[in-house]
Amino acid sequence: MNPVWGMLVVLIFITGFAEAWIPPSNKLKDTTNTPRRPEDVKIGSVLAFDSNIAKVSKIALEVAVEDVNSDPTVLNGTKLKLTVHDSNSNGFLSIMEAKQLMESESVALIGPESSAFTHMISYIAKELQVPLLSFTATDPTLSSLQCPFFLRTTHSDLFQMAAIADIIDYYEWRQVVAIYIDDDRGRNGITSLADQLAAKRSKISHKAPINPDATHEDIRNVLLQVSFMESRVIVVHTCTNWGLDILNVAQDLGMMDSGYVWITTDWLSTIIDISSPLPRKSIASMQGVITLRSYIKDSDLRRKFVTKWENMTTFGVSTYSLYAYDTIWLLARALDDFFDQGGNLSFLKAPQMKDSQSRFLNLDSFRVFSGGKILVEKILGAKMNGTTGPIEFTSDKSLDFPAFEVINVIGTGFRRVGYWSNSSRLSTSPPETPKTNESSSSSELLHSVVWPGETVKKPRGWVLPQNGKHLKIGVPIRVSFQDFVKEVNETDRYVGYSIDVFVAAVNLLPYAVPHKFYSYGDGHKNPSYTDLMSLVSTGVYDAAVGDIAIITNRTRMVDFTQPYIESGLVVVTPVKKLSSGTWAFFRPFSAELWCVIGIFFVVVGAVVWILEHRKNVEFRGTPKQQVVTTLWFSFSTLFFSHKQNMRSTLGRFVLILWLFVVLIISSSYTASLTSILTVQKLYSPIEGINSLQSRKDRIGYQESSFVRNYLVKEIGISESRLVPLNLQEDYDKALNDGPNNGGVIAIVDERPYIELFLSTRCQFSIVGPDFTKNGWGFAFPHESPLAIDISDAILKLSETGELQRIHNKWLMRSACSSQGAELAVDRLELKRFKGLFLIIGLACFLSLVVYLVPIIYHYTIKKSNSSKSPRPRPIQTFISSVDGKEGAVSAYSQKRLRGTSSLRSDDNDAFHHKFTINESSSNILHWSQQGH
């Protein structure tokens, strides 16, 4: 701001010399004794009368002052005295006029129209503490934080740029061209637009500033440059004086035809509102243009103002007229509150200032408004309903509730296609209030638009640059697998699968794509594709075409098209044919599984014997007979030919589950053995990437490919094990030599390469599944719209079968007679049957528990009842009890019980007999004594 202060210093010196010639009686008097409620309050305004906005604003200001002064409820008899000065669109005159108004002790200054002039005057207002209100200065950098006495009574261009960015994002355009007047407002507004677009992954691809003093020829030259740009979405941010000239020149250059998109800020809607009807040429030049207009809800105040306006002037009512009218009312209500709080209009002499040479500056003509800070606070705290709706300032001193109408110019008028507000963003419904607004959930955020060229189809938004240049496309020059990309004898002609796909896709586009292929690589080894992507991202190439794998680190540098072929990393290794052999019937199961099956045959037989032994006579006999019966029963279940009948419920339960397990095992064995005996098999000790991880042998990979980094960083294979290979012959030799003779045990590469390699080499085969999944695509710079169109064309090629035809032309060939052979399937392992064995094992265990618990219980009771009688050892007794037949054991128990009772009866009889003898003896003895 050094030029601004320089101008102020010059003005101060000019004022000092002028005041030397003014009589003392004519100099300003001190007004510190101004009454509390003065008869009038001076306010000033600086406008450029040569613009239509200033003309209608002047009328609106005067009408507002008249209405305020005629309303006794406002200011309580104090009258507003408005003075309007013409700046003639000159910055120096604007400062001079503002200085004169401030010298006249104006309590507030309205204007000027230009944001640049407002910047300069805001510093004077800050020093003199005079509120500066503007309804036209929309530069986003004009901030109340930097200029505390500046108050914007309209909405900042920041919100217009946010609305335009939302429109561009809604139509999915990614690049725009910005045309603007090269002043503070134009530059800062476009900067805000760039920030808003960046948040939505879009950008301004070209900025086209126009000098404020530009001629018709200057505008033409700027638009000619724009016409050569790739983007056809053009945003025009200018003023009403230049806007129609830009559109008229664009019409002459054919830039208003189909394919173009023109979006303007509110200057165009202002022209339409103020100056209708417009000249025919101007109307023709704005057909299909989208513009914004501040949204103002209809109200009684607005209708009353419009009625009065139509009776006063031929100008139409614009939003600037309404904002100007409301600015006066806002100031009047703030002054009324200011006076009610005891404020008075006192002006003090400006403090003395020194220049760089310590000389005092003559500031006697300036007065500092002592109540300026309080008045600013009253303005910011005011709340009212105006012609523009509710007026209220936010915490950052901006006007609340920014909202716009989205207008489409059609014919001699326009059509509203939607709305935008800071809370609801784009919507087809009008916004109400900030608190009741909600984001629209509908997918249609705008109604249909008639675009330039009288088309309703959404323009693509871009074309190839019309500057005579061809797309510079980088093509990797391979030394191996040249069926994908190959340069014909060091010429500019290229052939191969990838080239044919790209050319076919370009031919499907609805527009011409002039392009030229440029070789990348030295022709001695395969080039680094990642380095090629870096050259595309930096602009050395406009695109890259070839066998380019889509991987993560490359997508950070470029945008890829839809994959035109599936890919993924696979393992290729030598294989040998596997013959059936004499002992082929052992191969379906692994040795571990055979052992477990045999063990379970024995275990299940033993469990069934235990469960059936006491009840079923078929499971009884001599120990030898019982062992043979158990084994025979168990193994005969393999063929479902067992003859023994199950008597116990638990035995039947175990047998049913075991027969189910046998059915599964025998079916799996039959299927696997059939495959071994009837299908030609290939065998390799390597089963996939997991086998390579567990071994220490060397592994081959294609030189200059991403495979090396992937194996080291992602798989964790030691770098010392990796061997770079260049040619297909190198692949062949390394695999044939093997790891013990300086070769490799396997090669890891992308599937398309390996399939082409295997088409003529039958001794090798892919083992295991693909352990990565990706594809090949064509690379373009980030946000390139051509990538999207090429992707659509690739999908069309796939749908029509053309993509498969190209694949068959270059890649479908085979000289191997063993193509029908299959890689040997792994033997059936124990892990595949763990569930079955777990079920039968658990069933056996539970059955034994249910069976043995009652036996142990009865044995315990029997042992306690016969504790007095001599018994053999407990274990032998328990085994005898378990081994006994269930009926015999029961009979034995009953016999033992009867025996015990008989024994007790005999003991009683003997005791009775003995007692009788003793008693008889006693009687005989007694009789003998008496007879004696």
C-alpha cells in the first residue's frame, strides 16, 4: 500500500498550501459542543456517475434518505443530509472527493463503487474513524479485520465464486478458463474461484486478464488466446462497463456456438435488470449464458419500493438499488441507537504526524470522529428487515445469509434454473432462512439449461487445443515381448496389441485427436515405465501408450484410462508330466491323512465294541474272537458290508456318524484317483508365491519392471535372490538351467507376458493363482478429460467384441500339444478333513462318557454294599463288571442279593437254636436242683 500512502501525503501537502489562502473565518470550526440530537446528520457518498450502477444507486440513496426523513419514528426529528460526489471513475478524484466529504464532518461515507478505490479510502477512514459503508465493493480481500471501519452491506465475491465452483462441479467439468479485469477485484475474485475449484478437484487451466483500459482490439486478442485453449468452460468476472464488449467479441469470433459454456458473475444480471430492453446484438451475444443474481425474497417492503421506483425512473430495479436503499436505513437505525445511548457528534483535531524526515504534516483540515468506533458497533449490531430481506451481520462482520439465483439467458429474457445459498448450496427450491435450510437430497440440483448453440445437451466442456499441435504421446520401446509395442524399423510407425487398442479407441471418439508417437527408451533394454509416467506428469509427453501396468505409485503421478487387459503377477516354473505308476492308488491321500484314517478305523471299532460288548452277543467270545470281530466290523464299514447288528443306542449313533465320514472319504478318494488315472498331469515342486518365500533359491523377474520392488518390499524376498532377465530367451535359459546351474527356480512376471512366453514353450507352466490383480491402461496427466473419453471408448470396444478381436490377432497362438494338461492338484491333506474327524472323535468321546458314567455309579454302590465281605482287587472287579454280559451281571447281582439274605436268615436260625439249647439246659439244671 506504499502508493496509497504516497498519494495521501501529496494530498496533505496540497491541502496545507490551499488552506494558507483561506480566510480564517471560512475555516472549519470546532463542533465539540454539538447538541446531543442535532437537527441534521451529514453523510457522504462517492460514486462514478458514468456507470449505470452508480446512476441507479444514487437514485436509491436519495429515495432512502427521503423515506428516512419523512418517518418520524426514525432519528426522532434528526434529518439525514446526503452529499453525493462524482469520482468520474478516477482513483485520485475518489480520494479527493472522500477527503472533502470527511472535512465536512460527515459521520459516514458510502461508496465508492470500485473495490480498488475502496481499498485506498478505507485507510483514510481508519485514521479519521469514519465508518465506510459499501454495497458495491465485493473484493474478498476487503476485510473488516484489516480495515476496521469498513463495512460491506452486500455479499462478498467469495460466495459468488463458491456458487460458480458448485455449478462446475455439478456438471463434472474439471478445467475452466477465467476472463477478468486486471484490477484488485478481478484478481482477488479469480483467486477465490481457484481456491473453491481446488477444493472440488478442479482448476483454472488458463487465466486471461484484460487491462482496465483495454481497447476492442485488446479484448479480441485475449479471446483469440482463449479460443486456442483446451477448456471450453469460460468464467467471466468483470464489471458492467466491459462485460457486453467481451460477449460481443466472443460472438464475432464464433465462441458462442455449441460446445462452449459461459458463466458470469452478477454483472450480467445487473445489466439485464437495469438496461432492458437491450440491443439486438447484445441479446444475441448472451444466449445460453449462465449468470448469478443475488436472491431477494419477495416482500411488502420490496414491492412498495419497486412501485415507487417505476414512477421515478426508466431504469430497471437491480439488486444494487435495493442494497443501496437498505444501506441508508441501516445507517439511520444505527444512528438512532447511537443517539439513544448518549452519543454525540464530536470531531477532534487529527493527531500530528511526521514524515520520514521528521517534519510535521499539515493535518489541520482533518477531523477525527470521536464516536466512530461506537457507531461501527451499532451498525454491526443492528438487525432489521429491509427490501433485501433480513439484515444481520455475522461474527466476522459479513452480511448474513448469502444466496443467489442461477439464471439462464434465453431469447429476450432469462429463465431461473436454480438457487444457491451458503447453507443449502445448489438447489431447485428457493432458500428460506439460514436456520431452516437443508442440503438438497435430490440428484437434480438445477433445472435443464439451454446452452450456447441452442442445445440442451450438456457440453463436454473441452476440446483438443486448436493450436495446430499434435498430442505428443510417449511409447516405450521394448526389446522383449514386442507383440505389445514395437517400432517398425526405427520409423515413426508403431505396431502391437497396445497400439491397436489405442488407435481403435481414438477412432471411436466423436472428434479428431491429432497425435504423434514418440519413442521412449534406448532400444537395448526395456525402459522404466515409472520414469515415463513422471515425464507425462511434468508435461514432457501429453500421454503414454503401451503395456503400462496400473499400480499405486503411478496413479499418484498420472490418470489412467479404463484397463484394456487384465493383468496380475504370476509364478512360472518348469513342470514335468506326472505318470500314473504302480502305486498310483496311494497318491490321492497324503501319508498323514492315510495314518489318521487308519487310526480312526481302529478307534471307532474299539468304541463300538465297548458300547456293544455287554449287550450284543456278536461282540462277545474269546479275546481273539473279539479282536477279530472288532477289526472286521470297523474296516467292513468302508464298503458298508458289516453284518453285526447294533443293539445299543449309543453304538448306532456312533456308527451313523462314522458311515457319513466314510462316505465323504471314499467319495473324495474315488474322485481324486479318477483324475490321476485319466487326466494328464504336470508336476512342479513350486506351488506358488508362498513356496518361493519359504525357499532360498534364486528367482527371475523382468528387468526395469515394478516386480523387483514388489517382491522386495511387499513379499519380503531378499534382493540377493532376484535375477533380472531381459529377453524371452533369457527366461527360457534361466528356467532350464535351474538354480543349481546358475539359473532360477521360477520367474515372477505379469500374466500377459507369461502367457505370451508360454505359447511356444510347453515345458513351463504357471503355478498357483495370481497373487496380485491389476490391469494395463493408457496414461494421461491428472484431470485430463481425454482419459475419460478414451475409457468410454475402451468399454465400447469391449462391448462390441473388437477388443477381443485385437487380442486374438496379437496374442492368441499356441504350438503346444499339452495345452490340455493340468498342473497336478495337491494331494488331499489332513487339513481338508479336520472337521469330519473332529465330529466323529467328539461323538466317540461323548458316547463313552454317557456309557461309562452309569457303570461307574453302580459299581460304586455295589462296592459300598459289599465292603464287609472279602473282595478281590478293585480294578479287576471293575473290569470284570464291565466285561460281564448285561443280563448275567443283573442275574449275578440278584443272586448275590438273595445269597446275602439267606445267609442272614441262617445266622438268625442258628442263633435261635443256640438260645433254645441254652434255655433248655438252664431249665434242666434248675429242675435238677429243685428235685435234689
